[in-house]
Amino acid sequence: MSSEQLPQNYYFHKLPNGIELIGQYMPSLSSTTLGFQFDAAVIHEPADKPGLAHLFEYMLFQGTKPHDARALNEAFESLGARKGASTGLETSQVWAQIVHTKLDATLELLREVILQPTFPRNELDQMRNIVLQEIRRRDDEPMSRIFELVRSNFYHGSPLGRPMLGSDDTVRALQRQDLLNFWQERYQPNNMLFAIAGKFDWEHVVAKLEELFGSWQGNAQALTLQKPQPSNSIALEHQEGKQEHIAMMVPFPNYMDEDYYAAQVLSEVLGGGMASRLFVEVREKRGLVYGVSAGLAGNKQVGVLRVYAGTTPEQANECLKVIVDELRKLEQDGITSDELERAKIQLKSELVMRGEGSGSRMGAISRSWWYERKFKTISEVKEAIDGVTQEQVLKVLRRFSPLSPLTVAAIGPLQHDELVGDTLSF
């Protein structure tokens, strides 16, 4: 891709070994955020080792050949760098945020983390214990567990349904060799996207990445997933108590879909804030919940509209009924012109507020490049939101029913008939 094809202040370069570099120059900033993104995430774990990718994220920073864990942390701190790693269902990222003058030294440390990790045995048990604590916390918090329950059923039979943290048993069974194997298989140059946003000299960035990573050779095997086939289903997890947590997922346009921004408008109208239909109808008018929301999720395979409600067992059946009624009204009638305009204003405000920092822009350009191999500037996204019409909203609702195929999950004391009654026929 030539520079003439790129928006102003956006950059792309590909090294001979396959590493792709992208950047957004933000001259008003003094900070820089940079990240190395890999297709090395939950869906890439061996089927019998759930939790490996998350433990791997922790272990990356526990030592390199030149530095042990303490020395590595001190080296980053001496640069004033914020650093970390994150793991999702489809990708993982190693990142740092710095004052722009510390770029070279930070890149050299991150090269160690990526190319020379040692996964020391003396740190493994400590990091494993941290993950086990996270698993216990997840298992103790229904609000966290409900989303894994609904996702595992929505993506039934697909790696996209795996638990992000794994289980107590699977994490205890992970060994250092599992980490080494995952690193060798997934951390390869053809599998890496480097992104930078903030203040930088692009030619210098390219030269430095060529110096540090240009001799790296290898190929990660591409992963092909079958497209999930969600179906109408209800999953209940019994837990005594005074709360009933309900979550729903239904297929909707994903990030690459031409109707994605119309879908964003729909989710905003349905459950995006205090003026949304669910908040007004379920909480304000009837007082049925202490929390209710809706939003978009999804991945390369399929987009998702997700709804959550936290209520009491006594009110759960009515709560579910009102939510289903609102989904039915949405499907039948679409949205009003006033709702359309309010949603556009809210979405654009959130876009501007998120887009003011180098960290959010680094994440945004990584996402748009990974999904579509192109940049979406803030102005282009605003134009796309502004361009949403009621006709386009109705088109989404013709293509994607918010009620079918519907995956419902609940955690609480209620049995199926007590929760569902005659609200759903499956």
C-alpha cells in the first residue's frame, strides 16, 4: 500500500519477513503508545489447555535472557513507561505507553519480551496462583460468570466459547513447556502487527523495527474456524441467593459488516444509557432491575447483540418478559427519528472522548487494520454514524432478528419455568 492511498498522518510499512507496521501521527501529543499484536489468543490454545493464553500473558514479563523479572520491571520504570499485555478471544497484545523521547529504549526492552522470554520456573507458580485467584473471583461473582455462561452456549462447539481464564484444574496442569510451545507456535513474524500512535518519526520507527526484528524468521500456522451456528437455547446455573443474573446474545452485524454503524445505533437506543429503552422501561418505570444494558460484541466470525439484567428472583420473570417485549417492539417498529438523532450524538461524543489519547488510537488502528486492512479515521467514523438512516436500521432488523436465534443464560435460584414461564417458547 503506497503512502498516497493512506489518510494524512497515517502510515503503513511491511518488513521483508512479514511484520506489518502501522501508525497514526498525533503531533499535539508528547506521549506515544505502541503495541505488538499477535493471533495468539484463547482460540489458539490447544483444546485441552484452556487458560494457557491468559497465563502466558502474565509470564511474558517474568524474565528475559538479559533481565530477570525484577530487573525487567526496573528497566521499564526507569523509562517512565507503562507496559502490559492483554489477551482476548482472537488476538493478544504487548504494549507500552511512554514519553516519545524514550521510544528506542522501550522498543529494545519489548524486543526482549517478545523474542527472548525465559518463562522461569521459579515465577510460574506465583503467576499460576494469581490466575487461580482470578478464577476463584470469577466463580464467586455471578456478574462475571454470566457472560462466560451465555458466550459458551452461544458459541457452543467453537473455540470462541472457551473460558478466558480456564478452570482450576486446567491451569494447575499447565507446565513451562506448554508456554514455550505456545510462544514458538504463535509468536512468529508473519503473525505480528506493530501499531504506534502519538508523537514519532515514522522513518525512524521503520528503521528501528527493521534493526530489532528484521532478522527474525518463522511462520505461524493460520487457524481456520468453522462459523458458529447459534441456536435458540436457555442455560441455567443454579445458585441460591437474592439475585438473578440474566444475559442474552443474538447474532448481529460485526465490525466488518456494511450495517455495523446502524447496529451500533440500534444497541445504543436499546440499552446504551439512561435514556435507552431498556433503562426506561425495565428500571425507571417498573423498578425491576438494579442494572440493565445492551451493547455490541462479536468477532471475525459473527457479530453479537448482548443484553444483561441484574434483578431479584421475585421480579426475574417479569423482567425477562419486558426485555423480550422491547426486543419484539424493536424488531417490528424500528426506532423513532428522535431516538436516531440522540443515539448518533451519544455515539459521536463517545468516539471523540475515546479518540483523544494515543492509547485509544493505537487500539483503534490495530482493530481496523486487523479486521479490514484499512484505517478508519475519527472523521470517517463520525461520517458513518451521521449517515445512518431509519431505513438502514430497518434493514438491519430485517437481516438480523433481535429474538432469533436467541441464547439466554441465567444464574440464580430460579428453575426454568419460574424464570421463563410463557415468555419464550423454547
